[in-house]
Amino acid sequence: MRSANGGAATHVGTVVTGSDLLPRVASSIGLIAIAAIGAWWGGLATAAVVALAAIVVHLEWTGVTEGRLTAALGFTAGIGAAVLIAGTRYFEASLAVAGVATLAAAIAGPRPWRAAGVVYVSAFGLSLVALRESDDGLGAIAFLLAVVAGTDIGAYFFGRGFGGPKLWPAVSPKKTWAGAVGGLGAAVVAGIAAAALIGVQVGPSLVGLIVVLSVASQCGDLFESFVKRRFGAKDAGSIIPGHGGMMDRVDGLVFAATVAVFIGFLHSGGTDAARGLIWW
């Protein structure tokens, strides 16, 4: 392939080293550090970090879907409260608070976006806290974050580096099949490495789980792109350099964490999401 002036096209490489790379890397390191500190302590410390992230995500969701960050501030507070309650291990109470907030949002409208926002952000916050509140919680969180980060990094570099056919151009014009496959491959490598570091046996079932979580992460990314495109927003916010808003950063984690908790509880017979997630 040649460029318009007759020289060889430099598709591979130039896109990867674009002006947004350094801000993306720097902000990612900062976010990882904050997440690591919060995850390490567990309990209310983890819940406080997650609640803060959930509050920001819900404000951004409201800004995208309703045009004003503060349009659904009461529901934002309800989500934060539900996540903090979960940090005290009163999970039934936290689910009740989230459920009441969802019902109230469905009644208040605008339908269906306000209620969908409460469900979306509550699932994000409560799933992470539920995973952490276990003897194996720190390992489960590390494993999950490794898979999601691997998916994101692999998709970015393979997608920007190789281009090719678009994954779903009507929703996200920049995402490619090369990025999706690269993200999946990177997730498997990252997930296996994380499992080895935390002392979890790696077998076919765990690899299959990594694939499921990586696909869930990419679906979360596409879902957020769909919501932004539906409302004509380029980014959910501008709080994170190189990434836009917090919702732009955790979109994949929302779906992956929710699926992880569901699988973990299912595999453990409803007793321990973290153990059920990583021990096969």
C-alpha cells in the first residue's frame, strides 16, 4: 500500500505512537495505583474507592443521557450509599438500596435511561465489592483487573497497529476485528500470568473463563460506545487525560465484573464469588 504522494504508507506504528499514548499510559498507571491501594485494604476502604468511582461514572452517565451531571443527583447518592453498605458486608441491604433506587428511577424517568444508569453503575460497584469481600478477594480482583487491562491494551495496540475490517462501525467506527482478537489474546496472556502470580492452577476451565471475561469486557466497551453515539457524545467526560471520562475507562470492567460475580457465585454454589471465580 502506498500513500497519496507515492511513498510507502506507514499505517503500522504511527497510529500506535500517537499523541494520546503518553497521557493514556500515565493516567492508566495512576488509576491502577488507586485501584491497588483500595483493593489491598478491603472492607470500607475498598468500598470507599469503588463508591467514589461509581459516583463519577453515574454523574457522567447522567450528563450523557440527560444533558446535566446533576439531573439525577439523588440516585447518584443512592448508588454511593449502596456500595458503602456493601463494604460492611450487609449485601442484602445494599441490594435493597440499589433496588429501591432503580424502581424510583424507573418511575421518575426519563425512561429507560435513568433506571438503566442506576442498574449499570450499581452492578459495577456492587460486583467489585462483592468480589473483594472474601478470603480470596484480593486475588480475584487482581485476576479480573489483569484480564480487563490485557483486553484493553491488546485491543488498543492491535487495533491501531493493524487496522483492517471494522468490528461494528455503526456503533464504534474505530474498533476493528484485529483489535478484538488482539485484545482477547492479550487477555489470555495477562490472565494466565496473574493466575500464576496468585498461585491459582491454570487449566482449560480457567482459560475458558478468561475468554468469557475478555469478551464481556469488549461488549461493555461497545455498549458504552452505543450509549454515547445514541446521545451524540464523543466522550463521557474529561476527567482522565487520554481516556475522556471515568465511564470511558471502566466501561469494559462494568460488564466483566458483573459477569465475574455471576460466574463466581454460580460456580461456588452461591457461597463465595471470589473463590468460585478463580478456583477451578
